[in-house]
Amino acid sequence: MAKLASPSDLFGGGYTGNLLAPQHNREKVYAWFQKKHEFGTTLIDPDGYYVSGSHSWRVPYGVRQAMSVPLVHSQIVNQFPFAVTWISPKDGRRYKKKTMHLISAIHLIATQVQYVDPTASIIARSTGYTVPPKLRGKLPRTMNGHMVYWCPHCMDARRFRRRDDRTFYAQKKFWSAEKQRYVWKEVKLACLYCQVCGISNQNMKFRVSNQPYEKVRIKSGVRRVGRKRARAR
């Protein structure tokens, strides 16, 4: 990658100019972004804290998990794949600041935004994250008297509420006493929206993350039968 005055010089494509410019759409550029992303994980201590001078902030578990996986294509070609959001105590309005890297969002909260709003959070704008393995089957659940769900874009547990009378049909798991396992049924659901980032429960990764989780165990005898059939062929 040629030496640039600023990483923002890599962008300029698309209608808004926030997409990676065609001349920089190369593997070396992708590798640079992945390396920058991986470096961010080294700045988080074992207890989950990001420290910068006299400032420190405990990075939410979901955000730490997002930092541990590689960026996807939509996050690389978008100049601002993440954002910091907070509520101003002056007017009660929600504000948002777009960032180029996840570690940049963390630094912004740690050094500035957390002093304005302790509940400030990070949003993944270009793609969402499914619930981390450690939290599978634990959401949705009641916390502090409210039902919370895994939000793929907030990378955290969030409250979802109705805004209107919209409904939709989707597959949902229900426990079957007869079959002694979960079965899928198509049901009519109300549209719910995240109070922080605004995504709805129609989001595919929301649907996957907020279902009962089951571990499928295959008996050893079944596997042996499969091998015999494979050899016979």
C-alpha cells in the first residue's frame, strides 16, 4: 500500500464518498485494515479494561468478542463501520459519532464520552454480530425487571420496544413435551426495535441469536454406521 497522508485518503467511492476508492481495492489494503483491527486487541488488558493515561473504560464483553474475530468485507470497504452513541444530559437527545476502527470508538468513550454519559455504547453500523458462544441460550431474559435481547449491532443485551402496529411472520422455537425437544413453528410477531441502535427483531442475526440453544449429540454407533456406508460406496 502506497504511503498516504491519512487513512481517510483510501476512501472516496460511492454516492457519499465513504466507500473504499476503486484504486485501493486490493489485498494489501485489506490486510492493513485487518492488522489494525488485530492490534486493537492488544490494548485491552486481561480484565477487559482499555487504559489511556488517566482514563480507563471496561470494554463490554460483546465488543471484546467482536475484536477477536476478523473484519468482514463490508467493514473494510466502509470508512465508518462503527459508531459511538450517547445521550446528552443537556437536552436528553441521542448523539452519534462515526469511527473508522473499533479501537477508535473505545478510545473515544474512554477519554471523553463516558464522562458525559456513563451508558455510552458502540454500534456496529455495517454488519451485526451473532450472540457469542458463552451467551448462547441465555437470551432473551429478564434483567432489572425488563426483558432484554441480544442486539447484533450493539453487541450487547438491549431492550426492544414497539414503535407501531407492524407485525411479521417468522420461525420460532417452542419446546415440545411430546418430542422432548424444540420444534420450529411459524408465528406472527410484533415488530420490536432496539432502543439504542434502532434495528428490529426482523434482523436475521437477531432471530438466530435469540432462540433456545441446543447441543446436538451424535451417538458413536450412528457415526460407525455412516462410515460403513461410505466405505461400501
